[in-house]
Amino acid sequence: AQSVAQPEDQVNVAEGNPLTVKCTYSVSGNPYLFWYVQYPNRGLQFLLKYITGDNLVKGSYGFEAEFNKSQTSFHLKKPSALVSDSALYFCAVRDMDYGQNFVFGPGTRLSVLP
Amino acid sequence: DTEVTQTPKHLVMGMTNKKSLKCEQHMGHRAMYWYKQKAKKPPELMFVYSYEKLSINESVPSRFSPECPNSSLLNLHLHALQPEDSALYLCASSQESRMNTEAFFGQGTRLTVV
């Protein structure tokens, strides 16, 4: 079965500084990886995905993610954090073995401090 | 249109009530999902419909009953719920079973069982 880990429950960063939210995965076969963001009392918003090709994936709102096959990681990054980026971030993998369901990591709460 | 619309946004119901949650999408997606999300936790899969047929039921109690009347609509019928069923219920859709496609989520229904 596929699984996703997000080693940090909470990430704090000052506004204007670069941010990284970490994600590692375990899959059988090719990984299909996704990042979602959730604001309080809202649904999940899609940020970006890795399917194949370039290891650096660009997404919405200035976010990007770096796929590293040897380290089985898919870290989310942004060069300059905004206070409005404060939210809950989920890494997810598409489960090929079980109805192609989306399997989510536990989530990382990002706080950007002014 | 990349919207998944869920109604109602909030629902308070007693343990003897019967209510329904509704979800609608017009993106032509043939896979639709129900997830349950507790506070500060990742979404947990409940049901998956593929081409209007139930393809996954994650051992959800029978007090939750899904229905897919057509390719655009997904309902979740609720009956005799327990207080521990209080949660955010998220509907999502994606392009059938293509692994490289993301899921689009609705804003969720905040359910409180009293």
C-alpha cells in the first residue's frame, strides 16, 4: 500500500523568508504525488502535482515542489512566504493498488509570522 | 468551472434525525468521493463512486448511506448518527480513474450531532 509521511506537525517561518514543508512517500511503482492546502473550515485546494518529467514542479500561488526519487521526497517550497500562506498543508499520493484513492499525509500546519 | 458544490455548509442534527448531504460537480468527472475529516487530521476516505457505481466502501457504518443519482450528483444520507460522527464531510471529484489527475474538493459540510 502507498503511504505518505510529513515529519513536521508545525512549521514556523517569518514573512519574506523561504519556506519548506517536507513530505516523504512510499509507493510501489511510479509515484503520483500531490500537494493540497486547507484554510480553516474550508475544503482542500489543489496546489500542484508530480506525475513525470521535471523534478521541479511549479504550482499555484508561487508554490513549487521538488521531487527526489532517491530520497523518496516531495518537499513543498516557496521563495518568499506570505502571512496569508498560513494554513494546513497535506501531501498526498494516488494509491494504484486500492481504487486509485488519494492517500493523505497527516498534515503540516504552516504559520508565517509578520 | 472547477467547482465542487456542497450543501448545506453547516448541519446540526439530533441522533434520531434523518438528513442528507449533497454534492454537485459539472466538470464531467466520473469519479466522486466522500471523505470524513476530524479537526487537525487528514481526510479519511468513506466512499468512492466510479461511473455512478460504488467502487469502494471503507467499512463505513450503515448509518451513512451514499447515493449517486447521476454523474454530476452525489448524496450522503444520514440516519441515527452518534456524537462522534461530528466532523467536516468533504466531497471530491476527479477524472474517472486516471492516475495523473488531481481531485477537486468542495468546501465541506460541518456536521454536528447532538
